[in-house]
Amino acid sequence: MSAQVGEYQHALAWNTANPLEVFVGNDSGLWRSTDAVGESGQVCSAADSSHFQNLNGSLGRWPRW
């Protein structure tokens, strides 16, 4: 939960040139991990947020004319 990644996952993809780069689509949008979500601590720990990059910043925005 500390990573704020939605709990219901709907899509999963990875970069074939770099299998450590994983993309996750869920109820809270689009997220990327560059370490294949390499968790080493407890599940739902505060360290989880370091494994995900929020790619939602410009999603759904229309260009301003």
C-alpha cells in the first residue's frame, strides 16, 4: 500500500530487451518497475514504493490549444 499501486492488477508486460523492466496496469493507472519488483523486505512495507515509478502524470490530459 505504501507504493500506492492499485490492488487489482489488470495488465502486466515487460521489456523483452530488459526483462527487469516491468509494466503494471491496475485500478490506479500505469506503473513501471526497473528491478522486476525486487522486494527483499516484508510485503506492503514502506520500501515497496522504491520499486515502482508512477507513469500517470500525463495520462488523460488533453493538449491545450
